[in-house]
Amino acid sequence: MTGRYDFVPVAGTTVSDGAGGLREVRYLRRRPLPDLRDVRAAATHRVTAGDRLDLISHRYLGDATAWWRIADANGALDPEALTGPDAEGELIVIPLPGV
């Protein structure tokens, strides 16, 4: 698996340093989300009370830090919305690892 920012280009801009000078600030460009029509599901998971996305990711993908793949596969900009109290009983898509 790769990190979610591995292929995001770095950009830079020049800003005031507050003391009359200038400094360059480097940042990552926006990370594009996958088209949900292209997501291939390995499984689905019904959310229950106490679920956490990192634990779900570890269970299905074998990597707790890959929680962002599940968030992306479900179009979630707020990952906690997938497992919060309002999500109980909902199905979430578990993508194929590395896809």
C-alpha cells in the first residue's frame, strides 16, 4: 500500500514573514478523491456501536493506518461520519487492498 499523499504534487507560494521580508511556503496540492464508480469492493461492513475506522481498516485491510482508503471508497470527507452514532446500522464499502 502507499500513503494517501504519495503522489500529490508539492507547490509553493511566497508570503510576507511579518517583518518586512518574504518567505516561501510549500504545501501539498489538493488530493483528488477516486471516482466512486471505479471503487471495487472487497466486502461491506455494517456499522455497530463502538466501531472505529482504524479498527475496521485493520480487520479488513490488515493496516489500521489505511482507514483513509475506506473513507475514500465511501466518499466520506469526514471519516468519523462513517462510524459515528448516526451511522449505526449503515453499510460501508471496504475497498480491495491497494486499489
